[in-house]
Amino acid sequence: MTADIPFAKLALLLGLVSVLLGAGYLMTQGVPQAGIAAGVISAGIALALLVGEHWARRAASIVSQRRKLFLARRTLAAIADPAFLVGEGGAILAQNAASIARDGVLTGGRIQDDLALGHAEPDRAWQDIRLILTRSGDYQASLLGLGSHLVRGLGALQLWQAVPKHVAPEPESNKSVSSDFDRLPVAIVILQGDARIIRLNEAARDLLGDAMPGQSIAAHLDGLGREICDWVADISAGRMSGGSEVLHLKAAGGDRFVQVGLTRDGADQVIAVLSDASAMKTLEAQFVQSQKMQAIGQLAGGIAHDFNNLLTAITGHCDLLMLRRDKSDPDYSDLDQISQNANRAAALVRQLLAFSRKQTLKPQIMDLRDTLADLTHLLNRLVGERIYLTFEHDPTLRMIRADRRQLEQVIMNLVVNARDAMPNGGDISITTDNLQIDGAMQIGKARLPAGEYVRVQVRDQGCGISDDDLGKIFEPFYTTKRLGEGTGLGLSTAYGIVKQTGGYIFCDSQLGHGSTFALYFPAHDRPVESEVAQEAIHVPAPRHEPDATVLLVEDEAPVRAFASRALKLQGLKVIEAASAEEALSLLTDHRLSVDVFVTDVVMPGMDGPAWVRTALRDRPQTRVVFMSGYAEDAFGEGHVPVPNSAFLAKPFSLTELTSLVSQQLQRAPVLLSAQSES
């Protein structure tokens, strides 16, 4: 430690040591007074030396501090922006004229008082700032009432310089990495506690558009459900941990979304990491729409099933009443009117089932040219005199497999819509051609797989469909027509029929330029006339005895009552059961002979196909008639076909029921060969 002591002080200290040694020597030689005097004198000199050294150092420190403060004041006065000096304890020592003009007198106050406006623990925030300054030499802080400031360390002093709102100066320590920050591929925005932008890189500028430092991030993003500034302030103050939200980008209207993740950094800054979430939101919207359509489809199918049961009971009992009356009876015409209206209601139910893709289809290989030729007269009557309807067919057009009646409904629906789009008249063209797709083709938001297709296009010269409506036209109960002119089920029904057939339907339209509906069906070859039938063992058909027995299984009492009376009128013996379990219980009596099972498909508990397969183990030659308001293939999905069975779609008439049961009784039961069963 002697190296830090000045040479003069060292010489004086050695002299005092020599005096003390001399005083000690005098005392040992019998001259104590002289030794004591010398010791006192040396101690006084040492004490005076130490006191003088202390005051000299203090005076030098005061001079040094005043010099530093003087130099800092000169620096402060040269700054054009509002600025002030802060001492080591946080006291505001001085401020320049710009600061006085903008903020008033701050001198004499404490910086902790200003930090307390935006921080729950101002002393801790002050210590954090001091720690950061010892590491980097500068820091950017925000004071709630005074705005953003660039803080620079000047030894024990600090210079707080206000940052202009239109400029966000970079700290000196960040200039070396500024270019790297701008080149980051991830969009990053550094925010103040009040959500104003401090810095943002190039990726963030590309994403946000015209965002600039000094602006609030709330000017560019919204959709949080509360003010974004509150969210940023909570994270900046430590009241919330970092989080992520998907927000709406204001500059892009309603089509673009940004996922924003916030993280607290330092005393009051918040780092926001942004990414484009538009594709994710689009997929989410498509998924929600798909779920909604599926839910509506299930609802429509369930309603249609219940309606078919009601309509079966209505039409059936109406038929029973008509059987007991002659056509000349005054009540006969009323009953006939009831029957016709019930049939109209059944057609509406078929539309609901078509939308839910659960209607009964009877697909067959057909030539579209023949189908459209048969429709020509009806379509010309539908379009009226002011509209000219033309057809153009490919001479080598392939075959398709579809339900003829349902396909006619689709074509008529599209033609009627085209007519309504041209109130002043115009041309409607229907064209067919073959289409070979080598690779998957994107049409709108749908993807058409590779393959061979038959395409049908219905074009009009009408008013067209707006882009907003174009994405909704296939939704149920959505219509662009005026109130009372459309039910909103036409195109949704067409969509259901085409999709259930295995095809695709698209619409291309522009306002004022008409619309084109394109239907794509998988192409088929013409059926071979002679096909080798499956090997089977035929048992000679029994005669239709008048006392043949029918086991009728139906959970709906009105339908069961009608069907029972209709079959009994044909001289058949009918055994009724309200459930599958009751039917199997009756069949445990092996003395009971049953010729035909007539059963509903969908019932509480065990369904129709399940109990029939169980019963056929002991009675393999019994014929079966399935009844259902759903599609014919709904009960056979995932299972082998039930032998000796036929299907009757609800609602059915008395004649349809009795005729089918009679056909089953006349039909020879088929026992599958061992090869076919395997």
C-alpha cells in the first residue's frame, strides 16, 4: 500500500518514527521529560497531518464534482431537445431551457417520483436503470408524464435527454447490431409501456405497412376485446406474464390477421414478435363453416326422418279412407287433395335430405344428352318467351352414374336461377363435354382430383353474383333473391345431390357479366349388356298363400297402425312389434312361422339390420323389407348386404307397401353359395 502514499508524506512519516525512537532512547537513559516531550510533539504532528490530508482530499473531491457538474451543465445547455441532469441519489440537479419550457421546473425533485407514475416499485426501477448504465453506458426509458428519454451515464451523473416523437434514436451500444436487427426474418417491434413503438425491423414494417417509431401499436392492430395499450401496459408493469393473441390488421380491412406475442424486457420495454396469421384464420373460418354445415346437415336429416314418419302416417291413412269411398263420393276429392299436399310436403323433405346428403338415390349409368333432351320441353316452359335456351353437346360424351330424377332437379334449379337473374330476357346455354385432368386442379378453394370427368356448364347473361355472396350461395336458407322469391334451399339441395353422386359443383360469376355453374361428374363406360351372374343356389318359390305371415317392426305407432291395416286388407296375417328386442323375443317361439320381415331401419336400441341378421341365422329363407326415411345405403354401410331384402323409402303409399311385400312373397329366396359368403 506504500506505493499509493505520496513521497513527502512518506518522508514525514519516517521522520516521526525517528523522533519517537529518539524519545524512547532518552527515556531509557534517565531523561524521561525530554522523551515524553518528544513523543507528544510527534503525536501532535501526526494528528495534524492526518486531519490535513482528510480535508485536502475532500476539497479536491468537491472541486472535481463541481468541475464535472460544470461540464455536464455545458453539455446540457448545448442540447436542443428537453433534457435534465440526475445525481447519484436520483435528485434532479439541473435542466435545460427546452425542458423548463416543456415540462416546467423539475430541479430539486427526484427521478423516482416520475418513475412512480408508471412503475409499481420506482426505487427498483431506478436501481435497474443504474445497473444497465454500468453495463452499456446508455439506456432508453419512458416517463409516463414526460415521454421517452435516452439516458446516458456521465460518471456519477446521468443525462436524461427527451426522444422526439417522430424519431427514435438508437443507443450507441445498439448501433453495431442495428443492421442485424433490421435483417432479422422475424417481425419484431420494441414497445414502450404505453404501447408506443420504439423500434421495429424491416419485417415488421412490411407486415404493418406504414408503422413508424413514436406511433401507438393500437393504430395498426385491434380485435383483442379490450384496448391493446392496456395489454402492453400490464405486461410492461409485470402485472401479466407474456402472452400471444391473434389480432386484426387495420390497414388490410377484414382479410388479414397478425399473431402477436409480447414479452417484458428490462424496466419498462415490451418486445412484440409478429407473424402473419391470415392463412391460419382462413383455415379456422373454413373449419367452422364446415362444422356449421355438418351440424345443419345432421339437423336437416333428423327433421326429414321425423317428417317422413308423419307423412307416411298421413298418406297411409288417407289411402285407407280413399279405399272405402268411390270417386263420386263428395269426400273423395278432399282426401285426394290431402294426398297431393302430402306428396308436395314429401318433395320438400327430399330437398332437406338432399342437402344433408341422406336422401334415397337410385343411381344408374346414363347418357346426359338423353336426360337433357327429355328435359328440353319442360325447361323451355320454365324460362318463358323472353329467354332463349340453347344446348351444345360433345358427340363423344362419356356416360355418368347418377340418380336421373335428382339430376333433373339440379338442372332445373340452375336454369330457374339463371332465368331469375335475367328479368329482361337473355340467353341461357347448357354445354356438355369430356374433361381429362392429369393432375389435381385447384378451382377456387376446392381441389379437383385427377381423373376423367363429364362436365356440364349452365351459363347466363344475368346480373351476376358479388364476391361477398359467392362464398355463401351453397349455404342452406341463403338467397340473393328478394323476400318471398326464394327459399334458400335450391343451390344447397343441388350441392348435396352433386356431392352425394360423387361429383363437384362450382360457380364463376362477376357482377354485370353473368354466371357460370359447372358440374363435374366422374366419367363411366357404357355397361356391358351380358354380365355373368353370381353363382347362387335357388330354392323353388313358394306359392303366395292368403294366410302368409308378416312380422311388422316399427317404433312409430301411427306408421305401424297404417302398415298393419294395409297388409291385413291383402289377407296377410300381421304380427306387430314396437322394437327389435320385442321382435327377437317373439321369434324365440320356433312354432311361429314368418314369411316376411317388414322393419324400420332406425329404431331405439337395436336397429333394423342388426336384429334381422340375428333372426336370419335360424330363419335364412325369410324375405325382408326395410323401411326408412334415410338413404337406402345408410343401413348397409360397412356391412355385407342382407340377403332376400328390399328397400321401401318413406313416405310410401298403401299401394307401394302392399306391392313390395307381395313381390317379396312371390320372390324365391336366394341362398348365397359358400364361395360368395366367404
